[in-house]
Amino acid sequence: MAKKTGETEDQMRSNAAGGEISDNATRGGMDEESAQAPASAEERNAGEEKDEAVRTAVQRERQRVEEINGMEREFGVDLSGMIRDGSSLEKVREYVLNELSKKTAPAAQGARTGESGQDRYVKDMTDAMLLKSGVPVDEASDAARRRAGMSLRAIGEECLEKFEGASGTREMSGDELFQTLTRQFFNPTSAFPAILDTTIRKTIVQQYEAVDTTFQKWTTKGTLQDFKESRDHEYAMGGLSAFERVPENGELKEDKPKTTLLPTRKLDTYAKSFSMTREAFINDDIGFLTRVPALYAQRYKTTIDEMVYSKIFENGVTFDGVQLFHTNHGNIASGAGEKPTQAVIQKMITMMQLQQDSFGKAVYVRPKYIVVPVGWGFDLQVIFHSAQVVGSDFNDVNPLHGYPIEIVETPVLNILAGSNKAPWFMVADPSSAKSIQVDYLNGQEKPIVERDTVATKLGFYWKIYGDFGVNVRDFRGIARNNGEVIQ
């Protein structure tokens, strides 16, 4: 740059710098105008994709936080730190399960550790399903009560997501979800089939106990360890020698007790299978899981009831080749049969009290039950609770008033008799003389329910079975009157 007249070197440098700034400002203005120009189509598409990615990420994060908060509320574990550090749902679930296993202490020395997170979830969901089906539940948790409105589908989805790491279950059709869950049925640790199993088992236990059968009131209960025919021997009082006087400094005589052969006892297995159909699942028929198993529990117990009464109604031969009720056994009333009246009952009681054991000694039978078909129970109440003999001319004292006997009425005898004579029975206190016994394998009374994993079947299948036998223990503890036709 040429030096002007009188211009110093410093002035020249200052003027040059100002021009440079002016040039830069001019160029900056041009750049700003260029930035304000319309964006190209490629630039617009890139911006939209970026916005969509941001929205998706926000939505995923929101869902992650909601699910973690839900686990925090449900299991009482502080998960705020895992929300902040961005932990995945799988990592959070693993952490929750570990924390729950740490917190649960043994109930007593030598007891197993408590429930895991999945165990607690299965229990709560089982109670929720029972509550939804109208089955009473003692001490249901708040979590169970909150979930009582959930559908089968929602439960299945939650199980797959919580414990199997599945995704996209909400987009599945009912049929797709059903097939996915049936595959879980082959995994013994899967949550969804465990919920179904536990719901069914609880229902069966409750309904078995609620069935109003009568055989258990007067029969004895026994246990066998296998299915082999058991030939028992039993010591009888008559097999012992009478006590003898021992003189001073006398010697005691050794006694050798004798045994008597008892009737054989044997168990058999009785079973059925049932399934929850694809249609029932898709229709959200939660009631199936309580209604159908309840019917099977009732039918199992009524099967035993029917077998017991058929045994004494049909009067088959016993171990000694003689009918259960026979004059040789001294346990059947003479004649064609009569309805229970005061006089007839007294004869039956006397007949039982005259029984002898196999060694010819008195048994000391104490009659305790009178088992009759429906229709005679009201008359018996009058007989045993009236102070005077009903219909007597002089109000005679009723010797059966207050007699310690229990009246057992059963409609099974009515059905077995039909339009023919209906027999009735008197049964001894088992501590004085046994009669009919129901034996169970290892004492297991209630039916057993197991998941039936058959690869060729589509759906949820269960088998329900039990092992029992109805056996005659002794003819001396029961007597029969052939009765008459009930009008």
C-alpha cells in the first residue's frame, strides 16, 4: 500500500487493519445470506430422520423408566440409581432377583430359603386368578388384589416379558400367543404354566375338602407303601392268655400271643386327564382353571364314596370265602328286612355286642354309627332324642334316648337300591372293632395333579390321579339290615 503524504507508519497499519475487518464483515454477511437460503431435499430428509430417531429414543426411555418404576413398587427394591445410569431391563430384573434372594431369610434353622421374585410373582398371580374366579383366598397380597382384573392374555404377556425376555408380545394374535405359551409348558421353571398349575392345585385341595361325602365319617383310614396285595396278621385280645395269679415268690409264666389273619388289602390307581383348550385361552376363560378342576376334585372323592357304599351294598365274599354279611359272621339281621325302629335298632345293637373274635372271646363292640339312606334320618332323630317311646300307650321310657350314636344319611344307598329294598347298617367305633377301611398310597388322600407335557398335543394338559383301595378290615365292626323299600 502506497504511503500518503504526511501519513505515519502506525497510521498506515491501522488503516490496513480496518480495511481487513471491513472485508471480513462483508464476507460474513455473504455467508449469512447463504445459510438463509432454502435447504435441499436431502437435507430435509436427514433432519426428519434425526427427529424420528430422537422421538423413538425418548419413547423407549420412557417405557424403560415406567417398567423399572413398576418393579420398584412391586418388589420394594430401590432402583433409582439404575434409572439414572441407563441400565437395561434385563440387568434390572437380574438385580431385583438377586436382591430378593438376599433379603429372604430361612424361617427356622434348617429351613429352605424363601421365595424368589418369580416365586412371589407366581403366588400373587395365582391368588389373583382365584379371586377373579370367585374362590376365597386367605391373606391375599395387595399385588394379588391389584392384578385380579388381569386377563389370561395379559398374564401370559407379562410372564414372557418379565421372565423370558420376550418382546413384541402385545402385537401377537391370540393364537400366536397361545402357541408361544404352550411351548413354555415344556419348561418346568416357566412362570406362566407354574401359575396355571398352582391355581389348579389350590382349587383341587379346597374343593376336595368341601365335598360333603359321608364315607370318611365311619370308615377307617389306612396307608400302604406299594401296590402289592397285603396279607396282614393282627394280634387279637382273644389270642392272649388270661392273667393268672402269681403266688408269693412265684414265677411268671411266659405268654405266646397268637395272631389272626386279616383280609387282604390292595391299592389301585384311578386317573383322568383334562386340558385347557385353545378356544378357552383365546376367550379368556379364567374360570376354567377353577371350575373344571373343582369338578374333578369332587368326582374323585365321590368315586371313593360310591365304592365304599357299593362294597357294603353288594355284599361280596371276604377273605374267608363267606359273604361280608352272613349268618356265619353273625352280622346280618334275620328276616326279610325292616326299617329302623326303636325295637329293631336295639336288636341290631345286641347282635353286634355278642360278636366274638377268632379265638372265641368277646370283642366288646361299641356301636357308634347308624348308616341309612336318605328318608329315614328324621325318624331316627325322633328315636334317639325322645324321652318316651313314640306311640306307646303309657309313655314308656325310651331306652335309646341320648344313646351315643351318630346318624349318617347318604343318597348313594338310595341310588344303589333304586325301587328295591334299601339296606341300612350299624357300624362300631373303630377302636373297638374295625369294618371298612380306605387305604391310600403313603397316606396321600387328595388327588395329585401334574402337568402333562405331551409333545403331540397342542394346549395345556394336566393329569389328575390318586392311589387308593376300599378294603374290608373286619366283619365284626359292621352289621346289616336288608331294610325295605323307601316310600
